Amino acid sequence: MAARVGVLADEQRARFADAGARLAVLVGPAVDLGAPGESPEARRLVEAVAEQDAAAAGEHRALLQALTDDAAAAAAVLVAATR
């Protein structure tokens, strides 16, 4: 589980870095000219990254729940062993 959480974190960092670089290309020139505007392509990129991040967050929550369940089961075994 810990390995998968690490993979999720690495994937998120890579996704954000890629999106940041792509956003800089999409909106950077307008910002440099002092006229930032709405870029439909930039909006789609941000929405896609947000959706991917939400999906990864769901998996992360599921992993944490599984870890919680495992810890509770281990605690129950230890309690039973001491009786």
C-alpha cells in the first residue's frame, strides 16, 4: 500500500509539472503582454488535471481505508492474544 501511495504522489507531481509547463505556453504570452485572457484550451487542461487528481484522490482514500482496516484487524488480533 505504501508503495502505491508513493506512486500516486509521483504521478501527481509529474502531472502538475506537465500541466504547469503546458499552461505557461498557453497563457504565458498573454500574461507577458499584460493582457491575460480566457483560454479555452487552458481551461480544458485545468479541468482535465482536476478530474485526474480527483480520481487519484479516490484511490488514495481507498488505500488509506484499507490501511485503517488492516490496522484495526491487527489490533484486534493483538488484543485477543493477550487475553
